[in-house]
Amino acid sequence: MEPMSYQVLARKWRPRSFQTLVGQEHVVRALTHALEQQRLHHAYLFTGTRGVGKTTIARILAKALNCDTGITAQPCGVCSACTEIDAGRFVDLLEVDAATNTRVDEMRQLLENAVYAPTRGRFKVYVIDEVHMLSNSAFNAMLKTLEEPPEHVKFILATTDPQKIPPTVLSRCLQFNLKQMPISAICGHLEHILGAEAIPFEIGALPIIGQAAHGSMRDALSLLDQAIAYGAGTLAEVQVRSMLGTIDQGYLFDILEALAAGDLAQAIATAESMLERSLAFDSALEDMATLLHRTALCQAAPDVLPETTPERARIVALAALLDRESVQLAYQIALIGRRDLTLAPDPFAGFTMALLRMHAFAPSSTASLTEAPGEAPTARRTPAPAPATVTRPLQATPPGPVAVPKPVMSKPVSTVETAPRVLTAPAPTLAVARAAAVQPLAAEKTNGPASPAPKPAPNPAADAATDAAPAATLAMLSPETWPSLVRTLALSGFSRQLAEQSELAGLDGSRLTLRIPPTARPLASYRDRLATSIEQQWGFRCTIEIHVAESLARTVASENAERRSNALAQAQATLDRDPFINELVSGFGATIESVAPDQPSEPHSDAED
Ligand SMILES: [Zn+2]
């Protein structure tokens, strides 16, 4: 047994007065008013989902009616009536759980006693929980008493399902709908309790519990108890996540942002790190659907998203980065992926397959990504002088079980590749490369940088503001050194993705020209943030101009992909020797979706997440 003792908190912190009740202000106000005015109804009905405080309010009301100090909205809590009610041994408080007590004769006997005056208190209070579970004859027995209630009887009914209560009963009750606890109210209450109990906690753990409690304060408190026991007296975010099997939403944002940028390899890499941490992919898909739902809401009406929504800023950014159709589709795919997860060879395969689908089935061309509503106007203004071969919209061909249709949000180099492609069985690492696509790519690569890359010169104007190291950085700036210099920059989120997917095309005075693949176009709006980081870290004040180019020579992403592909070249070779695969390739014109993202332009970052 934990010395802290399981469940103590939930019981100890059960509200004993209207003042300490969290949430349900509307109910408290009405009841307080009625008690103060002595305008008492003889039957109350509290409705609401489980754990929102129905029976808690019922007990407080019982005290308010029976407190030795008189009928009051503020029962004293110390008189014998109050303490006996709190302890659950007040003779005139009759609590019935209709879920376990539906027999009509028991009900009838209980109600027959109603005619007798209370033994001890002012009122005989009947609290009937889950009242909708009563049988019809039990309802009828109760109805008789409800129709002509003795002066000293009060009924407090509670239910999660008011629809199942006969209208004859409903019409005789004063009804209050209890609201689900908002996460913010739960978090605030937990924080208060933890402070009062002097239990060390990480603030980030609270919304996780709040979310898992699904609006029920009781569940939140019992989860809190479990989490404290699990954490041996402390409350740490990591432990709470692990106890609840919830996913750090950061992973899901990383994945969706990578997919938005057309960077499937990055998305898969993130899924792999989730796998390493043994995260539950079922929850991941559920959470991803929640995230996409919020993103869609944000796109439709940003104000709908409450300020207290966890990670609101990142949702707003995501909403600006994705077009609405993509969000709708990804949402569907997440739902279906979750439904089918048990059929998948393993959860990781099922999860990554969902990501592949999100990547492949983007409904519109890259161009439409820039039509995202709201906060990405800069993306639209992005100059695109390069042959803007917008990737083709998705063909309508419905995919067979293994055929993967043409991805549209990425793979800019594959303009010549038309062969149907086949996804091989889930290999050690998941797979996006195409044997066929390597050819044109290799040709482009030997041509070197596709467009002239003016030798950048250090910017003398900035020298004054820089110390030796940044000046050296600036002097080293060239298309060849750009990727390795980018690695030295401390960047995060979209500006990091922008830098990693870019190549240096030129440096003219303080104007830095970067080239990005069409798939990275939505990231262009983060150029100012990147410029700020460069100024802060290299001491070089610059403006960044973004050009979209069909093929890029050297980016961090391409280097990462290359490195990755080298590491897996052996696996690739093995696959190439496989007679079955070869037969597929030669006999059916299939091309290989191999074991690695060995397509250098397939952006991939192996940065930690
Ligand atoms: Zn009292």
C-alpha cells in the first residue's frame, strides 16, 4: 500500500459546500437563491454525464436542508446533521442507486416509509442515483409519492440519461443540467489540490489528466490519485503520459507538419521514434483525429477554438499550412486507420500506412496549399520564377491494396516517372523511394546545381555587429557549405524545416536567396523567422528571398536522406537480388518502393524531435 493512500484525494477533496464546488455555477446560483428565499421545490432532478457532481450536489443540498443552523445555502459542516451526512450515516438521508436496486417492492417499501416524519432531521431526503434505471412499476410507485409529497420529503434524482425518465416524473421535478467540466476548470482544481497537499508536480501533467477525465472531475481526481501513486508521491508529465498511455502531442504535430511540407520521410522518422518509445499507435490515431478536428475548426472559424485549447498556437499554424480538403481527408484516414488498426500486421505498420495515405491522397495540388485560409498570406506572395511544375493532382484511380497513387504534396523530381508503383511489404524501415525515379534524379545531380548559384560574399555592412565567429560563418557561406552551416543554427519547427529543405542560391548584399522544392512552398512564410534566427545567431541582418525550384542540389534534408540511403544500401541490394521482387519488376512493370528513402530530394531530417 502506498502511504499516500489511493483514493484519499478523491474522497478528501470531494466538495462539501457549494462554495468549494468547482464548475456548475449556474446550478449553485439557482439552488443558493432558492435556499435563501426558502422557496423549496420537493423534487430536483440533476442530469449530466458521470462524475460531474450530481450526487455531490445532492449531498450538499441534503445538508443545506437539514443543517442544525437552519435551512441555509451555507451548511455549517460541523453540526451533527452535517457531519453525519458527510459521513454517510444520516438516518433521514436515503441514498438509492437505481442501477443496482431496481426491484419494485424495495422501491415501494422505501416510499411507504416516506409518510413517516423524519427521525432526526428537518426533511427526509431521498437521493436516487441513476433514476432512469428504475422499472416502470418502480416509477409508478414513486410517482404516487411525487404527486402528493408529504411536506417533510424531498426527492433528489440524478441521471445520466434523462430521456429514459417518464414525462410524468420529469414534469414534477425541477431540472438542472450539469455541464461537463472544462479541462481548464479541472486543471485549476487539480493545481489547487496539489498545492494544498504540497505534492510536487509538473504543470504539463495536468492537462493530460484533464483530457483523460473527459469532463468528469471525479475521474480526474481518481486519475490524479493513481498518477501520484504511480509517481511515488510526485506528479511528472512523462509518468502521467506513460500511465495513461497518452501520446506527447508534439509527435503528432511534427508528423502533420512534416506531411504538410511533403516530407514523408520525416513523418515516418517521427513514427519510428514513437515506436522506440513504445507509444500506443491506437491512441496516436485517436489524438491525431482530435488534432485534425481542431485544425479544421480553426480553419472554419478560428474563434470557435477556445483559448484554453492545448497547443492552440501550433494548431493555428497548422491550420494555415494545410488546405481544408487535406485536413478533412487526413481526418478520415486517421479514423479509418484506427478502425483497421487491429487488422494491420502490427500497430506500427497500420500507423505508418495511415501516414502514407495522408501523404498520397492529398486532394489537391501543391498550389492549393498556398490557398490555405488565414495566416499564410506570405506563402501566396512567394515568388516562384522557377519552372513551377506543380505536381500533378491526384489521379482518380482508386488504389489497390498495394498500389500507392502518385503523391502530390511532395516528390517534385519525379516528373518523368509514370510507372505504377508498388509498395513492398513493410521492410525494417518504411519506404518511399523509387528505383525508377533515381534515374532522372541522378542525371540532374551530375549536372550540379540546376541554376546559377552566385558565389556569395560576406556582407561588410554586417561586420560591425558581428563577432569573429559569426563573421567567419558568413565568410564560409556558399551553396556547398549551406547545409552544414544550417546544422549549426538552433532552429525549431517550421523555420527549421524551411532551412533544412532549402539550398542557398545566392547572396547579394544583405539579401539571401534560398531555393526550396515546391512541396516546401507553405514554409516560405517562415522566412522572416529564419532571418531573425540568422541575425541572432550569425549576427547577419538579412532579408530572405525564396524561390521555388523543381530540383535542388544540396539541402540538409537531401543530405540526411542520402546518409540514410547509404546506411540501407545493403538492404536495398538484398532486395534487388530477390527473385520474387525481380519477377514483379520485370513481369509486371512494377517499380520498387524500397526499404529506404533513397531519393535524395526526399526531404528528411534526422534531427531529434
Ligand atoms: Zn450544519
